Amino acid sequence: MKELIEYIARSIADDPAAVVVTETQEEDRVVIRLEVAPDDKGKVIGRQGRVVQAMRTLLRVAAVKKGVRVNLEIP
């Protein structure tokens, strides 16, 4: 799941080298944290948050297949 988010974010960002994705286990869910360059944050979030919502939807589908709960955070 981490690889999926990393691939999408690197494809969208102007500075793909600045994309950092970390995956941690918290209680009963997996938390994926996506960090990008400040200039790319708007692109990753998208208008009205549509891009990040699409990424979260894809994560949910992948999580259901694995039988886990997942949460995407962009600090």
C-alpha cells in the first residue's frame, strides 16, 4: 500500500525526490504518512481535495483486500 501512494505522489509532484512515504502500525490500523515539497502539496491535495480523496479510495480498496484498516495523512 505504501508503494501505491508513493507511485501516485511521485507521478503528480514536480519534485519527485522530495516525496517521502512512511507506514506505521497504530492499534488496529495502518497509518500512511505522505510528505511532499511545500510547492507540491496543493497538487497532491487537488482542487476541493479530490486527488487526495481518490488516493484514499484506492487505499481503502487495497486495505479491504488485505483485511486491514488504513489511514492516509498529509502533514
